[in-house]
Amino acid sequence: MSRFRSLSELDDDGGGIDMSPLIDCVFILLIFFIVTTTFVEETGVDVDKPQAASAVSLEKNSILIAVTTAGAVVYGGQEIGIAGVQPLVKRLIQKEDLPVIVQADSEVPAGLFVRVIDEAKLAGASRVSVATRKESS
């Protein structure tokens, strides 16, 4: 037997790089980013929000309720009606005190708009805001 091995004898494992630790690391990072990302839930309908000069950005994690010109009250793409606002808000604020943002079309009657805000406050929401478009200067 020879003291020196040939190059082909040393290369029995294929000589490739083990990619499994790298793949594990990538999956762990992916899971981390998915878990820590906050998802903004849309109302599911388009409303023409009124303009306001005093508009400011609000929190991303909130309860969005839309009111359409036809009088439909919508949450998450489903019509819940006026009667559904209070139970919905009460259920969602049990875990965390989330702000409620009402996205009302500019043509919605004031009475309907006030009733939606009132139902949210009766459910225990401490912060109820109105969604507007920032007035362009």
C-alpha cells in the first residue's frame, strides 16, 4: 500500500458543500419575518374619503370599518350592518385595545356615520377616528 492516497480516493463524499444549514437558516429567517409582520386588514370596498387639511397617519394595527353611499357597513369585505358593529368591535378589542377607524364615503348621510361611530364607542372602543384623504397643497 502506498502512503499517499490518490485524489479520487479522498473525494468519496462528492466534494460538494452541505447546503442544509444554509436552507435551515433561510427558513428560520422567513418564519421570523412572517411572525413579526403586521398585516393591514382592508375593508374590502372602495370609498371616496373626504379631504381634510389636518389628516395624520394612524396606527397600522386597527379595526377598519367602511360605510358606503348605499348605506352598507362593511368589515373585511363582508357587510355587517349597523347592528354588527358593536359585537364586532367588542370581540376584537378584548385581546388588545385597538383603535377603530371609520372609512365613510363623502356622500354618506351624517346620521348613518354618527350611528356607526356611536356603536363603536358603545362597544368600548376608546379611540374612534375618521379616515380622510390628506388635502394636497
